[in-house]
Amino acid sequence: MSNPDGSEEFYKKLKKQLAETALWPSAYLYKFIVPTEAEKINKIEGIFDNMGAVINKKVSKNGKYTSVSINLRMKNPDHVIAKYQEVAKNVEGVISL
């Protein structure tokens, strides 16, 4: 799942898919790819701070990118989407998977 344009249609489709595939509240795994820059990685971590998230990071083989996986319990599909939107708005160059 990648959202290259941040479109409203993408989020509507995601919300429908989430509502159909899980009982809420539910654990959710976010995956982001970001250029390996401490500031960008810290911004992503900050967005999920104090939520009980388990965050794992893995630097790519060439060191250019870092994968940030965030596992936490979310209340409902709207909260999942709100976090995606917050990351997209605040972290330049991020790719949401």
C-alpha cells in the first residue's frame, strides 16, 4: 500500500478495507521507508510517542534508506488513517507501505 498523491480516494479505500478486515480496537503495523536522516526518523518516532508503540528500524544495505516499522493498538480505522496523514504531512520524502 503506497500513497503517492495523498488523495482522498486512497484514504476512503483504506478505511473501507480496514473496517472489513479487523475488529477494532486492533493491533496495526505501520511501515514507512524514509531517507536515512536522524531528523526524519525522529519525527516519525515522535508522532507515535507515548502510544505504547513498538518501533523497529532497519537501515538498507547501501545505507540510503531506513525502514521504520511501528506496531501498536489503534482504536479504529479513522485513527490509523490520521497517523498516516500526520506522517505524510510532517516527514518529507516518506513512503508509506
